[in-house]
Amino acid sequence: MIYLDYNATTPLRPVALAAMLPWLGVPANPFSQHTPGRAAAAAVDRARGQVAAMAGWRREGVYFTSGATEANTTVLSRGRWLVSAVEHPSVLVWGADFLAVDVEGQLLLPPIAVAGALDGYTGVSVMLANNETGVIAPIAELAALTRRAGVLLHVDASQAPGRIPLLVDADFVTLSSHKFGGPQGVGALLVRPGLTPEPLLRGGPQERGQRAGTHNVAGVVGMGAAAAAISGTVHPYLRDRLEHALIDLGGRVAGGGAERIPNTTCVGFDRIDAADLVMALDLEGVAVSAGSACSSGSPEPSHVLRAMGFSGSAVRFSLGAGTTEAEVDIAAAAVGRVLQRVT
Ligand code: PLP
């Protein structure tokens, strides 16, 4: 199987697996006072430092969670948030109002640059890189606007690590381990010094009282190891090679005119619905995702594509460190065969 769905989840990096294995077989509760407990606490602390180093953040501001969904919920479930119309559903559900994007999926900032436009909001939440189209948001400009308005800025950066440098000027940043070679079920909320979001999970003293519940020690250690292993970014060459081949086959790229992370292309074909193309490619041995949600068996364009005014549905091809030139060529040829069959 050729795996081109890295934005859904990435394979566990061998270095992360190796770091995790010892913690799966030992009784390791970081809040136990005995030797194994203290060793577990030290391992969690080391991982906190690794995640902080990757994000350019202070380690005291790194709080481990069960993933990006929990990190997003911790911040956004309180207060009144303006969120972009193309957010991940775990952010979208908390939006009081929605910030529009243009046809390329780029945020329309002028409406919130007007004095008083952010009055009454707790803050603004915008993802750094869109998981469907890869379009990158202008976080520095947003940070200037939110700071001037005196409201908070939350950035879901789940799709950034390993794709683009992760230097985010925000009050809260969300990370998800399994998007960058760590295990699933672990993430982090980065909190600017001086801020303390109200805990979502209360009870025990873990994460300095900010997130109760025994740590997933192996998971946290794996996330730290994956964070430490990130070097550089994915080169856009393979994505561009694939994208050009798909355009030659009649594909239309969603957000193709915007600045994007270098591993993602989201392409629609007039001749075939995205959900059907995903299934046909699966039979051809190529794993990709539709930028569409299926409700009662009828495929609908995703909220992201609808917000962009993109006509029809689209398939997301997302590449990773392990992707080869041969793989993208085989994938493009498979799309060509499928399209030939439907004409
Ligand atoms: N935010 C974005 C941008 C994502 O792409 C995802 C993954 O699907 C999530 C949040 C949810 O991440 P997790 O699976 O860690 O809850």
C-alpha cells in the first residue's frame, strides 16, 4: 500500500517506538514516590523539554493532553471565541462566530482589523496549517490584531511540526503527537507564561493541577522522542511533482494559489466524486482521504471546501518523510487509470 495520508496520521517513528517500549512493561506512575515512579516522572519531564525545544516554548508552559482535540477543548470550551470557518471540527464546535476565507482558503483579516471588531470575544482561534488544503494562516498578522484588541489567540498547530518551522506567536498552541511521528492519544497544549486555562479534567495534581489523570507515560515519552527527531521540513518537490501530474489529468487544486505546507495537495476532478476516487485508489493500493464528509451515504463537500467556494469535492494527498518519487508517480498513474475507467 502506498500511504499518502500523513495528515490523518503518520507512521510511528522507530526512535519513538524504541523510546516507548521500556515504559510499556513497567509500573510507571509519575506520581508514585518510589524509584520506578520517580523514573517515570523524570521521563515525562524530559519529554516536556523535548516538546518545548521543538516548539520554541518554555517547558513550564507545556501541558500534556490526550491529543489535539483535548487541547483545543481545554481552551475553547470557555468563553466566546471567533474561529475560522476552515478549522478542524474540534475547534469549529466551539465557535460563536466564524471568520471567512477567500477562494484560496486564505483568512480574510480586514473584517477584524476594524476597531472594535473583536469586542466581546474571549479570543480568536485559527489553525496554523489547514489539514485538508495545507493552506498556512498569517499568524503574525493575527497576533498583532488580537494583541491590539486585547483578546487571546489560540493556534491549532497540529499539522505544522515536521512540515514547517513551528515558531508561533500565540497565547495557546495545540499539538498532536501522531501528526509528527509520535503515538496516537497524546498531545500538548502550550500556554503562554502568566496564563492558566481553567482545567478541563479536574481531580489529581498531574500537570501542575491543570490536567488531572495519570500520565500516558509511554505515549508522552514517544511524543518527546518524535519531537526531538524532527529535523528540517518536507521538501515540496514530491508534492509538486504529484500535483503537476494530477493537474495534467484535469485536477483542480484547492488553495493552490496560497502559501501551503509542502506535503499537502487537495485536488478535485470534475469527472469523479472524491469519495469514489478514494475507494477506487484504495483498490489500486493508494491510501488517501476525501476532503468530504459522508452523511447518510451521500458524499458532501467538506466545510473547508464549502467555505472556499470550491465547486465539488476533492481528494487530499498528504506526503511524509518516507514518501518516494516512485510512490508519487505510481499514485498519479493510478489516478489516471481510475479516471480513464469513468469516462
Ligand atoms: N486539529 C487538527 C488541525 C487536526 O488535523 C487534527 C487531526 O485530525 C486534530 C486537531 C485532532 O487531533 P487528535 O487526533 O490528536 O485529537
